[in-house]
Amino acid sequence: MMKIRNICCVSSQLFLIASIINYNYENYWCSYYISLMYVSSTIYHSTGNMTIRKIDIFITKFVILLCIMFSIKYNNIYPSFCTGFIMIVYNLKKSNMYHAIFVHIPAFCGFISLCI
């Protein structure tokens, strides 16, 4: 039986918004990878497929590394601050609501802060 995580699917849409905003600020590479993360996150949270989860985790780690590199390059601490927060609070045993609030929303804030 397919288990859809509605709140996580909805909060994954924030990645699409962040991708569009980064694209408008001409952060093209960030925009492309954030949109890729949007797709993998949405597919994983809507299907619960474990193979897609592994792909989503790989893409997420790559995007985090990219954001940290841009953060260092442009002397912008906010994306790294959001990444650190997510790393501290990330917990697989918590609810989907917890994941949406404490992972997806801070990630969105970090992606948006790349435009500062």
C-alpha cells in the first residue's frame, strides 16, 4: 500500500519556489540542482520508494555541498547556518510534520539566502 506523506509533499514545493527565485537572481547552477532536489524529494515523499530515497539523499548531500561552497565563495554565512541547523535537528524517527518544519523550511531559507 502506498503511503503518501502529504505535508512533506507540500513542503517540498518550497524547493521549486527557491529554485525559481535563484534562477531569477541568475544563480543558475544552484537553481538547477535545487530543482533536481525538488523533483527527487517530491517523488520520494509521494511514493515512499526506498530506491528514490537513496537518490534523494545523494542529491541532497550534493546540493548541501554546493550551497556551502557558494556560501564560502560569497562570504554568506546564512546558507551554512541553515545547513548546520538541519544537521543538528535531523531525525528519522520524528513525524512528517517535524520533517517539514525543521528540515524543508530551513532548507528553503538557506536556498533563498543564496540570493543575498
